[in-house]
Amino acid sequence: MARFKTCDYRQRVLLPVSLEDQLLPGTLEFAMHTLVEKRLDMSVFEGKYRNDETGRAAYDPQVLLKVVLLAYSRGLISSRKIEQACRGNVVFMALACGQQPDHSTIAAFVSSMKDEILPLFRDVLLVCEEMNLLGGTMFALDGCKLPANASKEWSGTLGELFPWDFSDHGLKKDYLWEEYQRALEARETPPCRRCGICQGEPE
């Protein structure tokens, strides 16, 4: 009679895991972690909390911002999908420091602190460019004419698309601000019909 290795799903396993070791240098998640920890001014969030004497401890806005930044960079817009990532994706679990914010917490953070978060999104790009982490200021398709915003009318030289000195830090900052506002407006979805707070598909 054939013999097989025994399997017992009820057994308990102790796995020593370092969350910091999951954020490998050279990866996007490592860059997000480093930028938020060392380069961004997070003091703008302090005035939004009133739990210094009463109330439960809140999630650190640094943790939530890291999770949201990485999620948006990977196309995860729904707060429910971000919650799932924090529970099942090792990289998100490491950025969240082992915590598991639910979708309502994530959605409330983004919606109630939009004015504080938007400038930080722009600053992340500016810091990335200072560190030569961005490949360029323009992406184009060569020899391929498509309908919509990749059509012939939108093709041209860099000078035609950006008729200003793009090396000017102030102009670049204003341009990124306008582009991010436009992108976020396009990605906004109506609140969930169930709770009226979160965004995305119901469970």
C-alpha cells in the first residue's frame, strides 16, 4: 500500500518573519516606505485627530498613506480591494506593519484628508525625479495611430506638447499638481450603496 507524508492542517507553526525584510531595496514598496518615513512632512495630519486624551488609538497616517500610495500605483482603487491586499499580500502586510485596516477606515482616510494627501502625492513624484527614479516626463507611442488621446492630433514633439521650460521646478510642480487633480477626479467612484463611505464593489 502506498505511503504518503502525513498532513495536519490543525498543527501550529511559528514562523519568524521580519516585516522590514519584505521591503527589498530597489523596489517600489521600499521607495514608498523610505519617502514617507524620511522625506515627507506628515505633521499636516496631526490636527485631524482628537484622541490625545480620550478615544481609542488611531491608525498611524504614515501607515495608511504608504498603503494607499502603493495600492494606487498598482491600480487598486477600491478600498475593499486595498483591505484584502493588507490581509493577503505580504508586501502590503509589511507596509501596514502587520495591521489590517478595514475598507471603511481606508476610504474615510482618503476622503476626509484629500486636501492633505494630494500635495504629498505630488511631492512623492518630485522626490522620485530628484533621485532619478522616473524614466522621463513624457511617454509616447511611436508609429501607432489610435483613436482617442493617442490619435494624430495628440502626436507631436516634446516642445509642442510642453511649450514651456520643463526643467523649471516651479512649473513642473504646478503641472504635476494639475495632472494629479485631473487623474484623481477621473478615478473617483460613488460611495458604496451599503455603507455610504467606502468605494468599490460590495463584498
